[in-house]
Amino acid sequence: MNLTKKKISRDGKIMMLAYDQGFEHGPEDFNHKNVDPEHIFQIAGEGNYTALAVHVGIAKKYAHGPYRHIPLVIKLNGKTKFDNEDPVSYQHTSVNYAKELGAVGVGYTIYLGSSKEQEMFVEFSKICEEAHRLGLQAICWMYPRGTNIKDEMSTETIAYGARIAMELGADVVKLKYNGDKEGFKWVVANAGKTKVIIAGGSKKDSLDFLKDVDNSIDSGGVGVAVGRNAWQSDEPLEISEKLKKVIFERKFPEELEHLSKKSK
Ligand code: FBP
């Protein structure tokens, strides 16, 4: 495969597996199986994800051999769960190095509403410049959070996040979905030509998760960057298959229940 031809999307849709939670949340998200990055690379490959998002250390040590074909998004910043009052997350990896490691995209989290938001705006904007010069996609993990944010899940706040990501130059913005299907059209409108994907959030009933994905796409989203709802599932490949059918074949989540009853 010509590695330069790898993309983070397929047919304009994105089904990204996110595995940066070990950094953001710590080992509490893991069990003895999914603590192993190799297990996650297997899910990404066999589950036919369009991309896998990881930090640099995991990319360097695991994105080889049978996993070389998986399009990689390398996260360039990260913070721990200990810093939540007025969060900031600084760049720790360069766009150049991400490119050297074979990434097709780079990811960066912005905490909109934090007193440090300006610092993240400046870093991300420069990252977009560099990424685009090198032919990489720039993906913004946009999380309204901090002392200035009254309700991080309000539609207007999520739409503000979409707007900022677009204005800073993101190709894709990853946002939380608040269940307001009509309101999400406003969110997507604010993102303009920047593609919108949703985060999975903490593990929930698989049907509820798939309905959120379905509704967000109905409202103009193009997919997901999902972590815990996939790799914390007892049946990660089964939920991945259902997800694929919702995103690419636009099947109704209810239609897929017969595939199995196990993936709760
Ligand atoms: P999940 O699908 O597991 O929620 O992952 C999405 C994600 O954006 C991760 O990439 C990131 O680690 C995490 O959510 C951050 O979540 P939060 O800061 O809201 O706990």
C-alpha cells in the first residue's frame, strides 16, 4: 500500500478509534486486555476503522508490521485527570515527528473557556499551518471546559466550539453530542467546511450510543472518534461492525440488534 495515500476518512465519513484515555484519565479506564495497545491496534484493523488516534509513544512502539496500514492520528498534546479546574494542555510532540512516524493527521485538544484558552488557540493555529504544509489533516478535540463555562453540554456552547475550531483552521472538529438533534444542525452550520465528528463518552448501552451516532449524522456530522464505547465493550468487534453499518451504510441502529445481544 502506498502510505502517502492513506486518509482518515472513507467515502467522506470518519470512524476513528481513540486511545488517548490512558493519558487523559489514567489506568482506571482499562482492564488487563485493553491496557495493551496491541489489542487496540487489532480492533482498529479488524474493525475497519478509518483511523486510530494515539499519543507519540504508542505510535512509535506499535504502529509497525501488521498495523502499518492503519491510518494514524497522533495526538500532539495531552493533560492528566489531575488538572481540571481551569485546564490547559500544551503541545508535547511536533508535527514533523508525527509525519516521520507515518501519521496522516495530528490531533490537539483545546479547552475553550479555560483562562488559558489563548495559549491553546495559538498552538493549534500553528499546528494547522504546519500540518497543512506537510499534507496532514489537523483534528481539533474541542472541549468547552473551565471556570468560564457554565454548561459544557449546552448546544450554544458546543456550537461555539465548532466555530472556533473552524476559524483556527481545523479540518475536523471532534465535539461532544448532547442529544439535541435539531440543535446539532446549528453546531454543524457553525463549523462551516470543517467536518464534525462526535466523541463517544463514557461507556453506555450500545444501542443508545449508536442512536447518538445516527442522529448526529442525520444532522450533518460525518462520524465519530470513539474510545471507551468500543474497546471497553465485551464485544469490541461486534460494536465496531454495527458502528460501521450505521456510519457507512446508514442502517438504523435498531435494525442491527439481531447481530447480537451481547454488546452492552
Ligand atoms: P471516548 O469515546 O472514550 O469518550 O474518547 C473520546 C475522547 O475525546 C478521548 O480521545 C479523550 O481521551 C477523552 O474523550 C477525553 O474525555 P474527557 O476529557 O471528557 O473525560
